[in-house]
Amino acid sequence: MEDNRDKLIPAQLAGYTWELSGYASKVLFANEDSLTMREVRNVFQLDPEPPQMELNDYICEAVRKRDLSYFSFFLHHFEKRLNGVIYRFLTRSGYDRYDPARFLDYKLEVLQMLLYCLPKFDPEQKTEFLKYAKHYIRDGLLFCRMIGEAGSFASLAEYRRVRQIGAIYNNSGKRRAEVVSAFAAQSGYKDDSVSADELLIIAQRNRSIVSLYRTEQDEDGEETGEDVTRDDSWNYAEILWNGIQAKAVTAAFEQLSYKEQWYLEKRNAICMTCGRVSPLSTQSTFEDLAVDFEGTTASGAERFYRRTLDKLRLKLLESGLVHTVTLKQTECRKRNKK
């Protein structure tokens, strides 16, 4: 697919300045070969804090003054919301949500689309920039996923049609000819260059690469777009812990000693700093824990781990976050010498 935005964007932004002297990135990349979610979630954050304005006012100032420093201020405040949009898009598509490199690719693609539509935005129309850019953002996400699926598509519009007919074929359970007819009737598709039957062939070919069908559909058959205009921020840790109050858990965890914290993180394969949960295959055994902390055995490491769990449980009990019940055996009867 031909993409000429690399040429169009510099031409459209001719005459704009982008000077951020006095500002620096708040979260630096420690190792570009090993990205972390903390780094990619804060890639647009600035230090010191930019001047406070309404989100849409940053864009209006950027266009009126032709100064992209205001666009950077906009990204600083919009980033948390953007993280949520990308997170939901990836998880709904069946991708690994915890891949920092993929997350950053999608984020930079949205950045490019925002820069592409920015000069076309007219502040005098009294329309919010995010409402204006909504379809551009959606196209950026779809374009990035299209490239990741390694398919051969002539355009983003063709990619949408492939996903649409693939969803119909997967959900209807009908025969091939019926699906092609239903797609043509539903979408009014008439294109001599690529037939509806050929689109279905592409969808079936790519099905083994990535799921083309695990998406929500709107009335037009296209993927439901995120409402980027609302502030629907998300807490990474709270999502992973299924509603547990992350702040209370973190506060109780921080009261433990370094050794106790280390044991819990290694044994449970979780990072309490960012909330990332690793596969259980990376879980440390008690033998591994005993080796890392010399002077103890595997059984000793297990006993220490159990005591640490009890200690954390008591601290959560004191905070009122959880309630516990103690069960004691009061009677034991033997039956048939057992």
C-alpha cells in the first residue's frame, strides 16, 4: 500500500515552528532494545509541567500561532487518554496487550495522523479538535494493525472491506455464495478491480495469521471507534487486579521489607511498580529463591514466603480492604482406621 504521508506532513506544516527549549522528557528511555510499558506510556510527558489550558485551546493556539510547542502541550495532557484508546483497541483485537514495542508503534502512528490533520483544523468552526480528529485516529489504528497483519491490501478501505466480509462469514455460518451475496447487499459493494469473492479469499487466508473477527461491529459493519473526546482514563494496575483497590494494595506492599517485596514479586511473577504480570512459566521456584538468598533451603524459602503473605494480608485487613475468616479444626474422627 502506498503511503505518502511522509511527504504530505512536512509540506502541510511548512511555516510551523516546534521549539521546546526549557522542556525535557519526563521519562527517558533507559534501553531502546528493551522497552518498558512505563516508558512508552509516558513518551509525550514533559518536564516541567506545561502551562494549564483547556485541551482544545492548545490546538487552537498551535494553528493560530503556527507553533507546534502547543501541540506538544496537548500531547502531554492527552497521553493518558490516548493510552486507554490504544489499550482497548489492542485487547479487543486479540493482541498481546503487554508488548511495549507494539504499543509504541500504534502510539506513533496516531501521532502521525494527528500531525496530518492538524493544519486542516479550523479553530473558528467552534468544533473540538478531538471530534474532528476522531476518524483520523481510528484510521491510524487500523492502518497500523493492517501493516502488522502482513496482508497485501491496496488501501485502508479495502482492508476494512476484508474485515467486514470476514466477520460476516465467521458469524453467520452460511455458505460462501450466501456470504458474498449478503456482503454485497449490506455494503452496496461494487468494485470491478476486486470482487467480493476475492475479498473473502483474502480474509480466509489471513485468518491463520491473526483473528480478523474478534471486533465489535457498528451499523455500517466497520469497527466501532473509540470516543477519544471523553476522558476515560484507566489504571493499569486496577485492570490487572480485577477491581482490587490498587492504591491500598500498593501502600500495604510498600510497608514490607525489601526481601519480602522481592519474594512476592518473584514468586508471583508480577511487577508491583508497573503492574505487569508475566507468564507463570517465569515464576521463580522456591529452589531459585533459596539460591538467590543464600543461607536458606527451598522449604525455608517457602515458609518465609507464606509468612510474608500473611503479613501482607494482615496489613490489608487493617486497611479495611479485605476481610478474613479463621477456620480451626475442633474434632477429628477415625473411620476404618483412617
